[in-house]
Amino acid sequence: MQEQEGAALPPRPATPLDGGGEPVSPGPGAPPARPAARRRGGHPLARFLVRRILMAVLLAWGITLVTFVLTNLVPGDPVAANLGQRALGDPAIVAQWRADHGLDKPLWEQYLLHLQGLTHGDLGTSQQSHRPVSEDLAEFVPATLELAGAAILVSLVLGVAFGVVAALRRDRLPDHLLRVLSLIGISVPTFWLALVAFYVFFYRLQITPGSGRVDPALGAAPGVTGLQTVDALLAGRWDIFVSAAGHLITPALVLALYTIGLLTRFTRSAVLEVLGQDYVRAARAKGLPGRVILFRYVLRSALVPIITVAGLAFGSLLSGTVLVEAIFAWPGVGQYAYKSATTLDLPAVMGVGLVVGIVYLVINLIVDVLYGIIDPRVRLQ
């Protein structure tokens, strides 16, 4: 009996805080501890979004600084580009012109005034159109957004579909054909393809409309968004919608060809990498249908690199439409930027640079959000 009284008692179940307040690992029967992210408070995706938004605000300030510095480092005198020879010979006119456009102040003061204007939505006044740059951009940016949006939509549908087919038919005839087509799409210069497409489909075959965004006889739809196809649908003008869609097809396909080839190659590589994973083999061994394996396991895991390439491609389409817009007489921001650069219209150039930079920021933010939604490991890091 004495030996039983002196025997050691069985250990009590472990608790999160044992004697002395020191943490002890929970026992096998204890409920699982909450994730560290939940213990710190806040949903992981919400904290992930807050970090990305704060970073985007900081990068937006950096964009304003870079665009201002690079624009003012461009060799050339805006006075000589905007005034005639007779006016250049008069120092009083030159001094008055510099004062009117704020070029008589030091660069740091010009930058502070530029930031002050940006906080009020003022991008300055164009030296060519004599209109606020914000009004000019509101007129030209929607045209480029419509063109680039149609191009990236076509690229995503065809590029991802071609990449998946090439991966599933690896080293077979469809794979070889699609790889050749993607190589052609990446290699062919866009401006040459635009010239050939305009000559063949409009001039020779006459199966596509000419230049511009809509037939001049119809006129533009009532402006709501600036996108001709959307505004025509909102106004119920199906004739304008058909005309706007017809004018949009050829330049959008020309712009999309390079991105289709790029997405086809990246999608093929990403899908092939996922197809070799163990969980895909396990799903096949369980007898799951191929459609379920493809959409639930393969494509979801392969979406991260595809989204990255698609985001960068959309930014490139938005900022690289100058030649296509010139060939198809598309009144977009590319033509506006070109004319502003040739005349050293500094406020307009800075406005275009700021808009393109903000577009890249928004695209990267959307891509980061999609990362967090698709892959939980990203938002928990």
C-alpha cells in the first residue's frame, strides 16, 4: 500500500499554458491550434491585400518621380519645338512662354508643383492642344483600352487553349503544329503584320472595314465609357456596335498574335510541369474523369505563371500600340504619345507616362490578388 501511495501519478493532459505560463505542446486529444495568421488577427487575404495596396501607393509616387526626371532629361528645348523662328528671336516672348508653362522655375519646384497638381487631378495643360492633359487622355485612353482589352481577351482564350492541347498531345502532330504557330507569332514583327493584314483583308479582299473606330456615316455612340462597342450596346445602337466590332477585329488580332504565341508556349510548359506531379498521378489512379483532373488540378496549379505572363502582356499591349494605331488610324494613346514626344510637349508626355505606369501597377495588383485567391500559400507567407 505504501508503495502504491508513493507511486508517481499519471501525467495530467497538457494544456496550452502549463505551470509558470510557459507554452506546452497540446496532447493528441487536444483541438488543433489556430493558424498563426488567425491568432495575430485579421484574415490572411485581407492583410495580403493591404500590403499590396500600400506597396502600390509607394510605387505610384516613384512613377511620378521617374517620369518627371526622365522627361526633363530628354535632350531638346521645348521652346524651340513649340515656337516659330520669329518668336525665338524675341527674348521677351521666350521668357513669357517659359513663365506661362512653369519652365522658369528650378526642377525641384516644378516637381512639387507637379505633385500638387496631381493631388487635385491636374496633369497640366498640353502645349499643343492647349487643353488639360486629363481631358486629352480621357479621349484617347479608352480607345487604346478597347483595342488592348480585345487583344488580350483573344490571346487568353486561344493561347491557353492551344497550350493545353499542345501539352496533352505532347510530341504529336498537334503539338508540333502549335509550337510552329507560336514561334511564328513571336517572331513576326507586329508592324509588318499590320501592314500585310490591312493590305490583304481591306484593300485586296475587302472583307474588313477600313481605318478608324467606326464608319463615319454612322458616327460615334453617345459617350459613356469611351469604348465604342460598350457605348453602342448601352445606347441600343446595334448598327454602331457591328461597325465598331468590325473595325476592332483586324487590329486586335494583329496585336494578339504575339501574345497568343507567348501564352501558348508558357501554358504548355506550365501544364507539362503539373502533369508530372504526384497528386495528378494519384487522381488518375483514383479513376477521376480527365475533365475533372484537367480543370480542378492541372489548370489551377498552372494558372500562376499564366497569369503573370498575361498581366505583363496586357501592359505591353497598352503601351506598345503606336505602330498599329498609326497603320489603322486608331485614335489611341499611342498616337497621342508619339505626337507629344515629337513636339516636346512635356506635360502630355508626363501624363502618358503616368497613365501607363498606373496601368502596370493596377495590373500587377490584380495579378497579386489572383495569386492570393488561387494559391493560399502566397497570402500566408
